[in-house]
Amino acid sequence: MLKYLIIQLCDTAPSFCHYGNGRKGSKLISADDLHAAVMFAMKENLCVQAVWPDYEIPGELKNELMATDHVNIAPLSITSDAQISIAAEVKDLNDAPDGSTVVIRLSSEDIERDFDEIESALRRLDRLNVVLTDIEHMTEAGFEKYGRLLDRFAETIAKEYKRGHGVQFNLLTDRLLLDEMNNCNAGDESITVAPDGKFYICPAFYLDGSEPVGDLKNGLDVRNRQLYRLNHAPICRICDAWQCRRCVWLNKKSTLEVNTPGREQCVVSHIERNASRKLLEQIRLSGEFMPEKEISELHYVDPFEQLVNSN
């Protein structure tokens, strides 16, 4: 069931997920298409998430957005007032107001190189989402290094919780807060309107040249829509790495199937899950914390092993 409508206002609107955006030419959504998109969201009772480019859009488009409740996802370079800000580089985190929510796309090597700056941001922000850009290329050595980095971040976060700052860091704290899968769910719970006025599974499918799944005039036409649902994902539905985004675009890129993740995505998510377990233990050293929450120890990092063993 759809819950969200993502509106990409321009071709150059930055990515807030695993996909990259190398487009340079600005192609802004028309006022007519934006009006139709807002009306679609209102009729379907969808929450609008508007993804802004790195320049001010015309007042006419702003007025269209004001017609409905919406969340602005915008680059830090143009505003600090967005509900969700996108940082282009680690140094931009310094410009984020204290207590804000910021998304940044980084490779595992970036995280290692800029660890101190990221750690500093965690001490100021209310929430930091780090999106890994090199999941599909990670090796066994890379997995081990990533796990060590998360353990270091866990020490920082535990100290922040001890001093009363409940910072959220998606790679570690999301798993503590969840009791079930909380994935991206593009194609099932969210759909995207691109600047061309057509529907796409998510911005990534638009930017990579995939076929649209309908348009604002004729409506949605998502083929095999059930494949985007968790209950049609045989590996994911038995997994308890609930913080995993289960990126259907990354699935398609890695395995050619939207409902089947690549091994790398699974392993990374389980490394995060296991690091979250250690974080929970560290926080509890300072006192009672979420006594109802337990994260069991696992002896595997790829749920595909469980699927094979159960058959």
C-alpha cells in the first residue's frame, strides 16, 4: 500500500540513497506536472517528499508544494531549514545546525579517512544517516574493516547516550529501535514522480534510464508489483537485520531481481546488526537501557545460508 510520493524536482537533485547522480543539465519539473503530482498525493493520502536541487526553485513551484503537507529533502548548500539535509562532503557537516538531521553518501574508505569529522558531527546532530556507496564492491577485507569502524563509532555513541544525547546513527541505532523490517520499500510503499512527469519506482530508476511505471495523466502501472513487497522476498522475509534498506535498485543491479539482494548487501547489514548488539551492551554498562530489547547473537552474516539450511 502506497504511503509516500517522492517528487524529484530537478534532474540534478542530489541522491540521498545508494544511487549516484551525475547529471549536470538542469531539467526542472513543470508547474503543471508538480500540481498534478500534489493532487495525486492528496487524493491517495500520500506523504509528499520533495527532493530539491542545489539552487532555488521558482516561487510558482514553491506555492504548489505549499498546497499540501510535505517534507523537504534539500542540499545543505542551499538551506538549513529542510527537514532532511543532504551533505555533499564530510566537511559540509560543519555547516549543519546542531540538532538537525543530515544524510551523506560515503564509501567505506571515506568513512575510514574522515572518521574524526564524522565522529564530531555525531556529537552535535540529532540524526546522521550514512549511505554506503560501495556496497557491491566490498571484499572480505572490506567487511572486516567496516566492522571495526562501526565498533569505534559505537564507543562514541555509547558516550553520547551516557551524557544524555540520544543521537541516532542509522548504521548502529536504527536496529535498536525496530521490532520489524523498516526497509525503503520503493515500489510498494513509495513511488517517485520525476521531472518528466512520469512515475518511477524510485529516483534511481529514473536516473539510470529505466522505463517509467506510469504517468500523471494515466496513473500507475507497476508490473509484478508483488515482487516489491517483503512477503515476496524469500531471503529478506526471514532476516532480522531490520535496519537494512533492502534497496530494490541495488538488488536489480546486483542480481537482476528486485526482490533478491546481493550477498554484499546482506553481509553489510548483518555487520551493522552485530555492531548494534555490541552498542546495546555498551550503553547498558552505564545503567538500565531498553530492558525489553534483546538482539540475539548470530553465527552467520548471510541469511541465504539460513534459507539453504531450512530447505
